[in-house]
Amino acid sequence: MNLVEFKNVSRSYQLGEVSVTALQDVTLNIPKGAFTALVGPSGSGKTTALNLIGCLDKPSQGEVMVAGQAVSTMNRKQGADFRGEKLGFVFQDFNLLPVLTVFENIEYPLLMIRDMPKHLRHPLVEKVLAAVSMENQADKYPAQLSGGQKQRTAIARALVGNPLLVLADEPTANLDGATAKTVVELMKQMRDEFGTTFVFSTHDPRIMDQAELTFHILDGRLEDAPAKEVTHV
Ligand code: ADP
Ligand code: MG
């Protein structure tokens, strides 16, 4: 079963007189459970694609389906409900709340989005804390953590509501090479453990080959294969 489907998706932005095409006629399928990378240089359209999957943006043309639902036609409220229920997000700059502890950051979506009572929240937070090996850092604040620990916390927060799909936009861009690798390995382990589909974007050659399914994007278009040679004139 495909979890994500793009059917002839284009997205352009109108900036005054000028139209900028961020994605052009992209058709792709991501099967459920696939550990997937969107790879391309800066400005190629990766964030645009993730925002469309995450119901944060709508295509100018074409259709985006996630878990069998046409997210491209959802209204704001439907999109927000869908995100809260089905999706988790991981960001380049971690986006942890500095005044909350590791535990509280992870608990936050259950409290604020799902309005879940404490006796149900706490076991879920403890489970994902242990899964990302952060159980001994639960009472620390983000400022007391290394970059890798911050991203482990963010991955736990993305997973705590047991989403179908985690979207990670350049999750390793602010990490050193060795830490970047362990963070991607952790995401893959989480896929194995919880069955969550992961789609991450990157332009880092050191981590893109850890994906099982890779889509190369250049200037808003999908490339057929990695390192494609231009053979015709
Ligand atoms: P990437 O994430 O691969 O760096 P983006 O998806 O952010 O690429 O951007 C793709 C293209 O779309 C770029 O040319 C960018 O400048 C343009 N773009 C993205 N968002 C907007 C926006 N809100 N308004 C205008 N242009 C945008
Ligand atoms: Mg981007």
C-alpha cells in the first residue's frame, strides 16, 4: 500500500509579476514503511514537497494523497486534525521549547493537541524516551543537551503519538557527520520498532545512502535515477 502519492503535482509561488516554480509535475509513490529520502540541492523543492505531504501547503496543480486521503483538498481544520492524528515532524533546528524539560517537550503534543489525561500520557512518553535512549536526560532542559541529544528528543516527540508518518526536513543539517549518521540510524531503528514511515530531506551525501527509497529532485523536477548522466544533446 502506498502511504504517500503525488499525482502530477506542481507548486508555484507568485512573487509580484514573477512566478517561481518550486515543484513541477511530480509523480511519486512512497509505500507504507519505506525509509525514504528526498535528495536535492538547496532550493530544489524538498521543503515544498514535505509541506505538501504535511498538509501545510497545497499544490497549484495535481493531487497529494496521504494514507488514502486527498490532503490537497482538505480545509485548514481538516488538515490540522489530520496532522495531529497521523503525522509527526522533525526539524533542522530541533524546535524544542527551551522552558520545558526533555520529558515535557515530548509530552507536549499529547497534552496540547490530543488533550490526553496524565495517566495515559506518561507511559507513552516513557516508552519513546527509552526507545531513543534519552531516559537518563528526561529532566534536563534543551540548553543542557548536545545537538544529537536534542534531535533524539525531537524524534521522540514526533513519535509519541504513534503517527503513521514522520516528516523530517533536513534533520541532520545542524549536526556533525558522525552524529548525523547516528540520528539517521535511530530514525531507521524507530521505523523497524514502531513501523512508522519516515520521509526525510537532505543534501548530505553521507546520509542519503542510508535510505531505502531515494527521490532526487532538481529544480522542482524528479530525476529518474541517482547521478543521472545526460546522454542526449
Ligand atoms: P529546498 O527545501 O530544497 O531548499 P524549497 O522547497 O524551500 O527548496 O524551495 C524551492 C523553490 O521555491 C526555491 O526557489 C524557493 O526560493 C521557492 N520558494 C519556496 N517557498 C517559497 C515561498 N513561500 N514564496 C516564494 N518562493 C518560495
Ligand atoms: Mg528546505
